[in-house]
Amino acid sequence: MHKSARSKKLVNGQEFKKCKICKENKHYTSFYGNRDKSFSYCKLCESKRVKNRQREFKQKCVDYLGGKCSNCGYDKCLSALDFHHTDPSNKKFGIASYSKARNCWKINSSEIMSELDKCILLCSNCHREKHDSLNTEYQNRTDKF
């Protein structure tokens, strides 16, 4: 018998499955996947698990770069801190996109640290101002032609 088939229960002709995190019996549509093969965690628990993993990843990256905005020193809200590549032409990948990979820090830590070394940590406001000044510099150069 298939493992997922054993974990399903029929209630009033409906298939239910028990989430391994919250331990609640939920309709099979509350799980990612399909009837024959689905995740062990319900969508809500899986969503929380992924958010926590991504937050832990970002916290490690922020800590690696000093834990505060390199321009103004802001350090209150993790979500308000951004990774700014000092030279966009050397950018191999975006740090945020890496946080979506499972076990990203464990598997590719040297690659991630190498990319972080190309970045400075900026709060959202300083990051926007930095990009605005870059756009202004570009605009000034193109206006001369």
C-alpha cells in the first residue's frame, strides 16, 4: 500500500489527511499535490514553514553583512533591509531568489557568501535613494548627447 494512501481517511465519502505539523485532519485539497501524491503538511503549515526558512536565510545574510544599513545604521526591521549590488555587472544572482531554494545556505554557502561580498546592506529608504541617484547620473550622461 502506498504511504499517502495509508494516511488518508474517508469521512462521509470525503478524503481527509492528517497534517504532520498541526496534527489536524483536513480535506485532501488542503494539501499541495493531488489525491495520489500530496505533501505531508497542509498548505497553511507549509506556507509558515517556508516563510520561516526564508526569514532565517535572510537573517543569516543580514548578519553576514553587519546587521544594519551601511549608510544610516537602521536595524529595526529585517524586512526593511535590502541587498544592494555595488556593481550590477558582477551580479551573478539576486540574494532574495536564493532564499526560495530548500537548504540553500547549507548547500551553497560559499557561493552565497561570495555573492554577498559584492553587496552592501541598505535600508529600504537608502536603497531607493541609491537607485534614484544612479538613475539621475545615467539621465545626466544621456542628456549630454
